[in-house]
Amino acid sequence: MSARSLALLVALLLGAAVVVVIVVTTPWHLLPVPPGGRTPVDPAAAFSAEQIHRAESFTRALRPASLASLLLGLLVSGLFGLTPAGAGLARAVARPLGGGWAWQVLLGSVALLVIGRLVTLPLSAYSEVIRHRYGLSTRSWGLWVRDVVTATAISAVITALSLLAVVALARRAPRSWWAWAGLGAAALVVVGSFLYPLLIEPAFNRFQPMPAGALRSDLFALAERNGTPVDDVLVADASRRTTGLNAYVSGFGSTRRIVVYDTVLDSLPDDQVESIVAHELGHVAADDVLTNTLVGALGAAAGVALLGWLMGWTPLLRRAGADSAGDPRAVGLLLFLLALGTLLSTPLVDGRSRQVEARADLHALDLTEDPAAFVEVQRRLGLANLSDPDPPALWQWFFGTHPTTAERIAFAGDWARLHQR
């Protein structure tokens, strides 16, 4: 069997493993049908016509820009990945430093990512204008620029170093590089899952311990009842950027902490804050982070194996002006294939995410036994975040990471009827 055929076989086997893990670990059936049937999914049951119109107007204004940015970014990536333009750019930016292959990979990757970001920047700025217009964003333009630069720099550094490792392996082991790179990609997913709360989150928010009081004590008690004690309860200064509401649990073991947006504390009563946190504790109780890390690691390894098969296809390499995966001129092609693979895997990832989020909703209802608070907090979240109460089915299937607000409220109605609340 040729090395390229072996890469395809491994990609198929690992892909099958991803599907098996998703099928086995995804909660497909959460609640039995209550007497009388399911609660109807009706946005008008929770929102006024004016509120629905405002949310729909916001998403109608924002959605075309988001889709255009996605497609434009992919188009630019394809332009540099499927033509010799990417190879030429990599050589040009590395020439002042001697033009060595490592500089071509590092600087070429950074240049291509920065160009892609600059091309879509007007659409991002337009989206920020829309968020300001509807009162969702509170960022100054200076802070917006800082966030864009920070996110781009973090992405560029991680991507450039990862591609440098891939090309180095391909130069050293032309037949088996994809196997070693796949192991490295899987390890990077695992390490990144642990380090993200410690290194990336502080780059965008400042955190302070929640002041002592009844709510802080109640959240610690809620975590104890959940069987997942936390190290601290922190407040993030999200109001510098948004009026949106959110909370989450991050970290592992001794570093686990509950994080609550300051906008939540300013907007919601304690029972609704507890409902949000109970949902997040549901992810901890179900080991969702660990399962997602496993799926991500297997998916990354499968993707790199598939990359090994594709990068052995001579016509594709010829289009990019490269000779092999170890050729630094292939950096544009590598970036394009990674972007395309990420896009194509989105519906699978989001489909699982919606089911996992629904399970966390069930956990919140079981833990707090307060469906009224759950329904009201979902309504308040929908209003504050201007969530589309009834998005197009295709959009929700492809991009929806959570059930819609109307679906979550109907789910709480089913729970309440089953528990006679």
C-alpha cells in the first residue's frame, strides 16, 4: 500500500471513530413526550410582536455580512491556495531574511492570514456598526481595533508555528509526516483545551472575584450539589464590550471556576443567575469539555491524515506552484484546505452542540427545580442578545450552536408538565 493510500485509510478510520464517539455520547433523547403532546414551539408565547420584529431586524441586518465575510475569506484563501500567488507571496515576504524555507512558512502564513483578515475587515466593521446601532455592542472603536489585532495575532502565531511543524515533518519524513503531524494536532487540541482559560481568556477580559454575599454563597452551594466543586466565582468585565448576557464554567480540577458577566449581575435576579450557572454546571457534570476535546483530537488527527492524502495529489500541488507538502510554497494550499475542512465540518459540530446544550438545559431544570426562572432567563437572554427567535431552518442547521430561544422555552414547558409544575 502506498503512503498516500495509507493516509486515506487512516483518515477514514479516524473519521469513523469520530462519528462513533458523536453517536454514542450525544444525548439524542432527553425527555419523554408529556401527556397531551409536546409544548408548541411558538416565539409569540414569550415575546411581543415588537420584540420579535426587533430581533429579526437585527439578524436580517447582520446575517448577510456574516455570510459574505465567511465566503469572501474562503475565496481569498482559495485564490492564494489554488494558484501560485500564495507561493509567490511566501517567497516575497521571506526574501529580506534570506528566503529560507522556515521563513517562507512562518512569514508566508502570517502574511496570508493578515491579508485574509484585512479583506474581511470592512464587513467586520459594518457588523460592529450594526451591533452599536441596536445597542448590543458597547465597545469603543479603539477597543474594537485592539480586539481584532489581538485575535489576529494569536491566530497567526499559533497557525504559523503549527504549519512550520507540519512542513518540517514533511521535509524530514516525506512518506509518514502526516502520521506524526496528526499526533501533534491531537495533542495540540488537548493542551489547548486546558490552557485556553489560563492564556486566551485573560487577553480579552479582566476577572475579579465576585463580592461576598448571598449569590456567591448560593453559587458555591449549587456547585457542591452538582458534585463539581469550584475554586472561585469570578466576574468578567464584559460590559466594556457588550450588553449581552452570559456565564460559563472554565478550567479543570483545582482551576475550575464559575465566570459570570457583569452584565448578568446588573440585569438579572439571583434565581435567574443560578439558572444560567446550573446550565453551565450541566456541561461539567456530563464531562462535555472532555468529550468535546476527545472529538476534537480525533477530528484533528483525521483531518491531518486526509491532508496527507490530498497533499500527495500532484495536480493539486501543481496548481499551488508547489512540489510536495515539504515545499514551503505549499503554505497557501495548506491554509486553504484547513479553512475548507473547518467549514465543511461545521454542521456536524453544531448539530452535536445543539443536543449537548439541550442536555445542559435539562440539567439546569433538574438541579434548580425552577422552570419559571429558567423560562424567564431564556426570555431575558433572547432579548438582551437579540437572538433570532425563529431563524431560517438551513441557517440554524448549519450555524446554530444552541436550540432557539423558543425551543428552549418549549422544552422547559415539557419538563414542567412532566413534573407537574
